[in-house]
Amino acid sequence: RQNKEVDVFLLCRYFRTEIDQQVSSVPRWWRGEAQSQVCTGMLEEVLKKIFEEHAQNGE
């Protein structure tokens, strides 16, 4: 379970630029809160998108 949490944390940092683009419309003072919310809420959608792309390309 710890490895899974670490992976999610690393992925969250890795896709931070993509997350920033998704929340670029929100006020700057809310950006930090948005990132934490996005990491927990929208990260799953981002991962689904990535896994689908890898499934199409790799497997």
C-alpha cells in the first residue's frame, strides 16, 4: 500500500504541468488548493487516459 501511495504522489508531481493547465482558469490564490484537490480527484481520470493510451500503443 505504501508503494501505491508513493506512485500516486510521484505521478501527481509528474503530471503537475498537465494539472496546472486543467486548473489554469481558476484564480491564482486558489491554485494551491486546486492542485491538492486535482491530485486526489482528477488524478484518476488522468491515469485512466494515460493507461488507455498505453494500452493502445503498447499492448
